[in-house]
Amino acid sequence: MEKKRILFISQEMEPYTTGDAISTISNKLPLHLYDKNAELRLLMPRYGTVNERRHRLHEVVRLSGINIIIDESDHPLIIKVASLPSSRLQVYFLDNEDYFKRKFLYEDAEGKPFADNGERGVFFAKGALEIVKKFGWVPDIIHCHGWMSALVPFYLKTVYKDEPLFRESKIVFSAYDSPVYEDSFADDYKAKVAIDGLKEADLAPFMAGDKFSLLKGGLQYADGVIKSGVEFPAEIEADLAKLDKPFLEFTDVEGNYDEIVEFYESLVEEKVV
């Protein structure tokens, strides 16, 4: 492929998290793209389950020190970095003691979802875009993986729509059939999503009846959609069926990643045309 700049914003990635399609694809696809001469930046949360010593994480002082404002509260963002094993690819970890320093990803020891999961997603989405601004790096493709990244397409088309770095970027959203946890989000969640002058009315594309759906909004705001799961709720399947935008079904994590390369190229060609 012609050299492209590709930004990965993923909630999980092997070997730092394991056991599902998001983790596997978010590892194998960047390695495949690296072999295809792509220039990549990889972003994910620094969960408390990530062993800093084993994976050789260290803080990037020049990128740390940003405060992410959510509902008028400041939350410090710390950036750490490590090399993806068996490659020269660097993974940037978004860290915050309040949101990510826990022994589990999304649920406590009893299997109860964390009440602030939704707010953690807001922090991750906004933090990722602020860090790319600090990079000063212009991505051709922004590929978002999973529900925790589902606000990124929305923010790019609203809050960040006039940001020069992202003006020509094509946004891909990969939806996975993993738990999303919206039913457990705090009552003030929508107010916290509405950052930087947004109103709750701006969140209408995320609404499935009277319920908030991150996947529904992610599908609406992306320029291209990849279905990376086999069984979604009926409302999401209906939205997928009527999408009027580039769409790829990719469920075989050991499959042909050239399909996704071709999908990227079709989006960038569409932008040029």
C-alpha cells in the first residue's frame, strides 16, 4: 500500500489485554500494516492490569501534563509508552489514577460493572484526540476499536471539526459484540459526554428509543464501519443493515488482513475524488 498514516485508538490490545477479538485484531492488524509500510500511532488505556515492569512502560514527560475537563472537573492525563513485542511499533498508554488504576478492566471482583465506565470512555476519547494534537501528526485514517472509543467519531465531527490535524482524516469504527455496559452508566453520563459546549440534544444519534447506545452513535459518525463480531442487539443489526457508507464484515481474527488494507485504501481514494 502507498504509505499512509494510521491512528489506532483501541480499548484493548495484546499482549497487554488478552482473550477477545478486540485485543487480537488490535495487535495483528498494526503488525500487518507495519509490514505494508504504514506509519502508525497506537493508543490504549493503561489499565491497572498492565504490568509496567514486564512490558517496560515508561512515562513520556513531554506528552504528559494535560488536564482533561469532564463536567467542569479536571482529570490529569499521563502518557506512558512501550514497544509492541517483536516490532518497533510504539504503544502510547493513556493513564489516570482515578479511572484506570484497578485490578480489573470494566467490572469488579464480583462481576459488577464499574459505575464510571461511561465517564472513563469520555476521558479516553478526549484524551486520545488531545494527545494526537500534541503529536502534531496528521493521520490519514483514524481506526477506533470497541465501545470505549465510540465517542471519538462523534467528537471529531463536532468538537474537533475545525481542527486542521483531523480535517482530512477518514474515521473507521470497528464494532465488536462484546459487553458495552450502558445500562450501568451513571445518571449524569449524558451531561459528561457533552464536553466543550456540546448539549445533550447533540447526542440524539446515540439514542435507541430512550436508551443511550455507544455503538449506534459510533456507526452514525464514522466514515466507514467494520463489523467485527457475530451477534449484535437487534437495534444495531438494523442500523448495520441500512448503513449508507463503506462497510466491511471481518470476524476471522486469523484471516486476511489485506481486506482491511483495501478498505482503508477505498476510503482514502474516496476522499481524493
